[in-house]
Amino acid sequence: MRQDYQDIAKLSVEIIVVGSEKPASFQEYWLAENFPFVGLPDPDHIIQQLYGQEVKLLKLGRMPAQVLVDKHGIVRYVHYGDSMADIPLNNDIMNLIEP
């Protein structure tokens, strides 16, 4: 999403990435990678559970989940990955956003 962030931002969309790490280690990683979007540590997995993100221990833990929520708080799209590589293309998600 980093490479397409400018195009995504033009659609009046904000990206929020929720991570499982504790705040200090999450912040260290976030700053080191210089991500242009919002990062939110969720070490107790509260947000991840609310949105149904799955855990598959035999597949390295938390599976990817992409959730598109509109400005009214309505979930418009959800993709739950079956593996760490199962992530929709940025263009596929961007095509779901109404300008």
C-alpha cells in the first residue's frame, strides 16, 4: 500500500494498519519503515477480533485481513487471507472506492 499511498489518499481514504505488537516495538518498526499511513498497535487483539481476523498457528499466526470501512463506519468490503501471501492487489481495493 505504501507504493500506491498517494493515489489512495486522492480518493479521500485513510489507511490504518493494525498490528499485534506491543506499542513500543510497533512504534519502533513503524518509524524505521517510515510508513506514510496510520499504524495502530493492538497487542490484546481487540480490534483484530472485532473485525474477525483469523489466527492459523500452522500458517505463521495472524492471517492478513483487509477491511474497507466507509466514513459512516459501515464495512463495505472484507477480505480474509488464507495465507500470508493472500492479499488483494491495491488496484482491486481502490476500484471499490467511490470517488
